[in-house]
Amino acid sequence: MNKLILPFLFALSLVSCTPKSNFLIERELLQMLDEKDYFRIEIFLEEKRSELSKDIVLYVEAHLQNAFNRTEQSLQTIDALLSHYDKSLNDTLLLNVYQLKYDNLLKRSIYREAVEALEIAMNRYGYVLDSVALANMREAYNTVEPLKELPPQKIYLTDDVTIPVSRNQFSHVIMRVSGNGQSEDFVFDTGAMFSTISESCAVRLGIRILQSAVNVGTSINSKVQSKIGVADKLQIGELLLENVAFLVLPDEMLTFPQVNYAIHGIIGFPIMYQMKEISIQQDEILTVSVRPKKRDLRNLFLDGLSPIVQFEVEGDTVLFKMDTGANTSDFSEKYFSTHKDIILAKGTPRIAKRGGGGGIIGQEVYDLENVRLKIGGQEFTIPTITVLPDKFSFFENYDGNLGQDVLMYFNKFILNFEDMYLAFEN
């Protein structure tokens, strides 16, 4: 499902500015929100709080709470904002408030209320969008609307669970998923904003089809037609899940004859999000912890249904999408634009093939060698990271994609959605 990305408009006529709010500070803060650098926003808000109006403070706090996975708090803040300050916000900001409410509810799989929030965003405030953004919003609505009668997804976890996993030829984490008396191998993919299954596998695992002909975006900027389905019960190792929503794609969209490979299904963000803390070891063991470990670390936030990691590259602070479905890490067009002279001087150009749900394409890239990283207090060097100079929508706002080459550099990585961190252990 595409994440709706709505640019903030900074003209004076479109930004709320009460007499108690410093317009220049407010504009800078909203621009930072547009860039989604929530760690900087958090610090900036605390420094400038006294110079901002209450409505803007609540507006920004609701976004921060959403980004750092405090969805219930974010919903409460949104309720306070709409109850007391709805007349202070212009329609562009109100559009974003309802979109944020939708995102909170979607994460909690409260589908009916999520659909209602998105309807308000489209019907009352959609006129402020351009045609592309409005079409993306309708696409999101068409994907979630069939789920509005579905109870929230539920995962039964009473003790730590250990799940055997394996690796395919692309270093993807593979786990066995069972349903309807059948089992199949699925890819475990933090880069998948929606769990996905092929049509033939959906039949085998007893997936109920709720609606067909939904357009979804892919990792290569194309659109494919999917169906929406639900697994009433699903088993992953000893984990029992109920009411699991899936995008159901034609088999050919998940088949890659060029490399003799087919994907049967993908365990995406909505499932792993409910696991709270996941650790994956080099010896192919995945552990789901019922009591996540507290650490003096927070380097993770959520952009909709995508986990974003903050770390350092050659001393510069960057934001990368975390993608266990990618066997290698990549720098984005944003990073290329910022470091173009260095990349052209030191990088090695080549033509690379890139694929995902939707097919494979070729593009010119640059390889950088011996790249120094610092993540979660761990410093290390990756032999090669590729730079993608072309713009991809799924990279927007971010410096790159964090794949298996980095994630499996150490013996174990821990992904914690409760305290919001990515950590490594030897």
C-alpha cells in the first residue's frame, strides 16, 4: 500500500498563525515535519515550545507520537486538537490531521474508524491536493475499505517464541507459514507495508477474498492490480494469528524467471509490528520476545508502515528505510544529490538490475567501497554500498535502504517496536 505523502504548503495563507505563535519558527517546524526528520523535530519543539501557539504544539506532538509508535497518545492528542482548535487550523493542516488519525487507526487495525477518517480527509479536504496525491489517497481508501468489517488483527504471545528461519539465494529471511492444513515458505520483509500472498498460495492457505481490482504500488514505481484477502487463522511457528489481511497478487507478479525464483508470500510490517521485539541470529533463529528488553537507545521511527533508522555514514547523520527483504543496502537519489561530487569521484558506475513485486528493471548505479557506518553504538565498515541516482517514490525523504548486508554484519540484530530501536549483538 502506498504511504500517502502530503507536502506541507508554507505560504502565509495556508499556515495557521495565531498572535501567540512565531510565524518563522512555525514555518521552520512545519518544513521539518515535511522532511520527516522526527529526531530533530523533537529537539526543536522543546527548544521553541514557548514561542508556538497551542494548536501547532498539539499538531506537532500528534505527529511525533505517531512516529515513535505511541499511537494511542497520538489519537488522544488529535481528539484534543480537533475538539478545541479545529477552527485555528487551515484545511491543509486539517487534511494532515485526519490522515494521521487514519494512520494511527490502521496500525491498530481498527479498520472501520480508519476508513471513516480517510473519508473525511478525502471528502472535506481533498480539494487542496493535486490529482496525483488525491489518486494515491483514493488508492489507499480502496485498499482498506474492504477490511472495515474485519476485527482487529490479533497475535497470541504469552511467552518468548523461537521460530526456525532459513535463507534463500538472495539472503531473504524465510519462515514457514501454515493455514488451512497447508504450509508454505514466506519472505520476512520489513520493507513490505502490507503482507502479501500469491493467488495460488492464497487458495492453498484458505485466504478469503474480500475484494478484487485494487491498484498497489511496487518497489520499481509501477502499479499492479491486486485483491484484498484475509486469513481467519494463521500459524507462524508457535505463534497463532487471527484476522490477518493480505494483498493477493497474481502469481506472475511474484515470479522472476530471470533468476528462477518465485515468492509465495510476504510477512509484512503489520504482522511484525505486533510482535513488539524481534531478534534474528546468524544461525537462522528468529525470536519474538514477550517482554522487550530496555536499552539506552532510540534510533527508530515509523513513517506510516515503514520503519526508519537513524545512524551515521562517514560521520554524517542519515535516515534509512529498514528493509529485511533487500539483500543489499542502497543509497538513494537524495543522498546522491547531497554527495554527488564525492560519489562521481569515488564511485564505480555500472548497470544493475533491480526487482520486487512487479518485475525487474535495469538502471545505472554507482558502487562506493569501504563505507564506514555507526548504528546503535556499533561501528563497522561495509565493503560496498550501491548508490541509486534515480528517484524512487519509496525512497522519498530518505537517504537509503538498509538491507541484509548491514543487518547481518553482526551475529544478531534486534528490532524493537516498543522502545523504537535497532540494535546489534555479537
